[in-house]
Amino acid sequence: MIPQIEHLSLPGPPWLFVALTVLTLSLHLVCVFFVLGGSFLASLLEGLGVVFRRQRLRDAARLLTPVLPLALSAGITLGVAPLLFIQALYPQFFYPATVLRGYWWLAVVFVLIVAFYLLYLGQSEQAKGWRNLTSAIIVRLAFIGFLYVALMYTLVSQLETHPAEWGSFVNGGLRFWVSDASTWPRLLHNVVGALVIGGTGAAMMAPYVGTSDEPDARATLASWGLRLALSALLVQIALGIWYLFSLPGELTKAFCLPRSWGGWFWMLGVFFVIGLAFVLFFALVRSGSAAARWIGAALVCLVVLGMVGGREFAKLWHLRDYFTLAEWRVESSQGSFWMFAILLVAGIVVLLWALRLAFGSKPPESE
């Protein structure tokens, strides 16, 4: 069932495409995981504010919600490059996995559009005049939509690395799960990791959102963001251990020993996770420390980079009986590579410039 690739070629060495996949996918995941975790935090604050009649919680949610569409736009833009690299490196595995998911996969586009506009609706002027319960439900529905997208991307990635399961999907009709022990821990590890990123990002940008006459709402957003990030990180560490030992024993051993590039990526990710836990705790105790929040945001990016590198290594390990990177025929084309590199750097610069325009006009008060 696996398509052949003899007639295809790469314009550069495969290791370069793997490295670019890890880099660009990390940038994409930081943004989209922030949206998933941030929408959870916004719905939590909005819901608690309605139930306990705490206007400060609702104001904090209103500060966070307008940031999420911007982050989602950035995430979608940054997702183009890793999608192209995955399609270039693993077309014979990626395309069948998406086809076998069928309507579940196609629904991602529709759900993403609906959730995107729900975020805009939740921050609109009309929503401010609606009943409290209606506003809370809107934000919660957006989170559920993003949760579905995360679920489907995880399941497609899981099916992509298990070609032996494809036949049962075709012959057995509709199936949703891959019968692999790592499916559930991988999914939960991704979702809880998104809460860490969402909480850390909310705490980092709290001083930059809203207006200067909303110090209480800003402080509430930063405090709740740090609490969510730290508590979710502790849960994620436990889920990470579960996920690690749910993998095949040989792959688990490869991750635990620094004898492969995947092991080095994974160990660096663990090292940064430990550092992140200390930084988040310090930022929570010293709520006025802007430096701690920025260091925490940087560590989050490094953790994602380490985990994505480990993910790519695990994919190649699972596919080793069906395919290796050495099978690719290389036809060097430096022109197309440099064109992509220049456009990628230019796109990131434009994105950072746009974010500065969005938040740079609202400098935080001195702490």
C-alpha cells in the first residue's frame, strides 16, 4: 500500500530538510499551542468570572482573547513551511495517512475557520453587551474547536508512522484510533504542553495588552497564566514519562542514551523543562519579574525545539523498515534553496515587525 518514490528527488541533502522541518515546525507549534492553551485559559477565566461574579477575571480574559487571532494567523503562516517539508520528505506516508482519516481530516479546515471567527466574535463590541453565560460559551466553543484540530493532527501523525495499520482502516471501515500504546499519552502530552505554552505566553504578554488603566486585569492575567503553566508543566512531566515508556523498548533506550541525535534532542528538551519549572516558580513568587517571564518564554521555545527533534527521530525510527532518508535521490538546486531561505527569514522579520506594531505601542509600566 506504500507508494513508490523512485521517480522523485530532493533539491538538497535529506538531513538539511529534516533540520528545516524541526526548526519550522517548532515555530509553528509554539504559535498554535499558544492559541490552544490561551483559549483554554481565556475560557477558564471567563467561566470562573461568571460563576463567582469576579469582574477582574473576566477583564483578564478580555485582555487575552484579542491576542489569540493574531497568534493563530502567525501559526497558520508559519505552518506552510513544515507542511511542505513533510510532504517533500515523507509523501508516501503523509498523503495515505490523511486520505485514510477521510472526513475527519477534511473537517479540520471547517472547524478551524469556525473557531477562528468565534475568537473574533468573543472580543467584539456586540459580545460585551450579551449575557455573561453567552460570552463564556463562545470562548469555550473556540477552545473545543482548537482541541479537535490538535486531536486530528496528532492522530494523522500517529497513523503516518504506522503503515501496518493502514490495511485495517481500509478493510475495517471507520476507525478513529491507532492501536498503539503511545497514542493516548502522546495526545495528552501535546494538549497539556499547549497549556504550559498558553500560560507562559499569557504571563509574558500581560503587561503589553489592554491599556495602562487596567493594572489589576494585567496582574490577574499574569498570575493565572503562571499558575496554569507551572501546574500543567508538572502534569506534563508525568505524562512525558508515561509517553516515553509507552514507546517500543528499543526507541525508549535510544532516547535515554546520548548515542543518537534524537537522544541529544530529547535530553536537551528535558534539561530545558527542568529549567523552565524553576523559572516559572520564581516568576510566580516574584510576580513583578519581567525578566523571569521572558526567560520562561525562551525556555518554552527551546523545549519545543528539543521535543520536535525527538519527534522527528521517532518518526524515522518507526519507518526504518519501510523507508530511510538514504533512499532519496538528490538533485542539487541551490537557487531554490536560497530563495526559500531568504523568503523564510524575510517572513519571520515581517511577522516580528507586525507583532511589534500590535503590542509595541503599549509599553508596560515600570515594575
